[in-house]
Amino acid sequence: MSARLAAAFAKGRPALVTFVTAGDPHPAATPAILDALVAGGADVIELGMPFTDPMADGPAIQAANVRSLAAGTRTADILAIATDFRARHPDVPLVLMGYANPMLRRGSDWFAAAAAEAGVDGVICVDIPPEEDDSLGPDLRARGIASIRLATPTTDAARLPQVLDGAGGFLYYVSVAGITGLQQAAQASIDSAVARLNAATDLPVAVGFGVRTPEQAAAISAVADGVVVGSAIVEIVAKHGQDAPAAVTPYIQSLAAALATARKVMA
């Protein structure tokens, strides 16, 4: 994995992984929102690439995609946002998350090279199955970018080795068999799933989908290496628009504090 991602998961507590959609409400507003995430204590930033058919996402992120695309956000804008973020925050890992169409439209080699030049640490491509990842993953890895894979409640023992083959950075455990933001898995199912994944890989395991409150984040942090929060942040952006940074930072602070306190209690 990249050095920045490795450091983010080696702080003695679970990493707080946060997601926002690039270009929501417009491209010029995204840098300040990213800065607010960092100021609040986010350890890893996932920057969503807007797409017309975000099939894994619930209503909040779907709406963010619509707003971003309506504002004219292009891949070039996202890469510029990433480049500027890296200049401002040289030590904070940045991951691009999205779908195959925008990533492969000009070819996987072009995308991997552009992402590397922008200082991206990892890429999550939701809709390329590991069995069919014969170009994007290899091109990313060739440039030192982690190909971050998803595991779900339906990823059984027979398929898990394929998911892990070529995976890097961290393993993103999607805790519900559904779309983002609408439900959260029972803690017992998360506990057992993370134990199973930890037995199969040395990669850090971060748990997401449906995490909203500090209490939920703290409970997950008892077993996981990281906690991913996305839809709740996107909803703050939807409510406040370009004024979102002032509301984002204290929310992220509440999550970061919960993770730190939970780990201290465990210790």
C-alpha cells in the first residue's frame, strides 16, 4: 500500500475514512469541504467521482452526483481538485472512488497516470469485478496506487481470495447487502465478518455503509481497523451547500473523538 495509507492505519486507533462527492455543490466548493474534513480529524479522504448511474449509492449520494454533474464537473476538475489537495495536505491519503465509465473512458493507463500525477493514493472502482480487472488494477499498481477492493456480506470463502488478489491499501467491507446510507448492519454481523476477513488478509479492514453517529463508529472501531462515513457527510453538504465546511468540521470531530475514546476504553 502507499506510505500515506499505511501511516493512516498505523496510528494506534481505527482510521476515520470520510467520503464526499467531488463537485458538489460545485467544483470550486470542494477544496474547502476537503479541508474541513482534514481539520475535523479525518485520516483518509475518499473523493467520489460523479457518475450518471451510481448503482451502489443511495438517495443522498445519487443526489450529490446529480448536483455535481449539473454544475459541470468533469474528470479534469476532479484531478485538479486532487492535485491542489495534495499540495495543501502532503501527508493525508486521498482515494478516488467511483465507477468504471469515467475511469476507463480514455483508457486505464491514461487514468492511472493522471491519478498518480495528481498524488492519489488509492482507487476504488465499484463496478469492475476482481475477475475482470485485467487493466485498471495492474495499471494502478504499476504506478504505486492501491487498488482498493470491496468485500460484502455475500463474499464467501470461495470468492474472497479473488477479491484479495491484487488488493491494496485497505479492504473496504460493505456491511450491508444494499446501497449506501439507508441501513446499518447489526453489530454482531460486523464483528463476525471482520474476524473472518482479518483471518484471510493482512490488509486493514475498514467498515462502511450506514455509519452515521459517533456511537455507531465507536462500536465498529472495537473490531475494525477503520470506519467509513459517507452519506451523512454528503447530507450536510446538501443542506449547507458552499457553507458546508463550518458544519462538516464539528461533525467529523465528533466521530474522531468517538474513535479515540473507544480505543482508549478498549486499551
